[in-house]
Amino acid sequence: MSPAPSALRPAAGSPRETPRELRRRLVRSALAGVRVPAEVPVRGRELPRAVADYLRAGRAFRTGGLAAALPLLPAVDPRRPRRALRDEATAFCARAAAWQIQGLARTVAGAHLCLHESLGVCAALRGLGFDAEVVIGYPVIEHSDGSEELHAWPALGDLPLVGRGGERPLGYVELLRYPQEA
């Protein structure tokens, strides 16, 4: 994937991209000529089903672990072929949907560990037609307390879909991606 144009990259040093910053980037990308096909953005009426997918994957993870949750990551919905692309416009729309899905799911079920939330967001986005994956990474910098905690985040290609946009979480090297290609 080619690097994102500067209009789609977050400001350097921003600790976490807010929904307002995300909207500002959309305006800048629109002004820069990045086209977003009408069938790519997620409409409000699609969100309840996506949140249900999130909650199902989260429940399976909570009760049966990763092995129980992975089969609930749906195949990419073929009815939305434009959403299966990995270009900047699609990534932007997937990030916007991920923000909404994660916010709604946290309102209903509360916040959870990163792997739980990443599996839920990935299941929801895949059900909506985005080719999202869960990435698990290992810290490359030692923590002062000696812990070596793994971290997980949903991604579309190389772009994370929650948290800080434009790059993988700093300080982590990718170990695994799910769902794994056959």
C-alpha cells in the first residue's frame, strides 16, 4: 500500500486522534481531491448489526478465549466490493466506522482489554464489508516494571483503525494477524 497522502496522516506527536480530528482530515482529504465512493461510508442504519457482531465476538472471547472468537470473524461481505479495498478513502471510512462501533459497544458493554475490543471491531467491520484484521504485537521497548505485555489492534492493511491513525502503535512489532489467509 502506498503511503497515505499528507491530508490523511494524523498530526505528528498527537497521542490519540479524536473524532473531531478525524473529521478535519476528511475535509482536508476532500479538498486534496481524494474521492470517497458513495457506497464506502457506513450509514447509521448499519451500525446496530455491526455492534451485534462486535458483542458476539466479545462474548465468545470472554467465555472461550481466542480460539472461540476467531471463527466468529465473518468473511468480508461480498455485497460491498468497494469496502474490501485497502486504499486511503476506504481506510478513512473504516476508521470512522470503527470509532462509532467501539463507542457504541463500550456504552453497552463497557471497555475491555485490547484483544477483546480488537476482535469485536474486526468482526463488526468485516460484517460491514471491510477487510479488517486483528494484529497482535510485542513491545520492542522494555517497560520499567519489567512487564512484557502484548498489544492488539484492528487494522486495514498497515493502517490501524482505532487509536492513533497512520501507523502501527509505536513500540510494537507485529507478531500475528487474524484471520490468517489460507
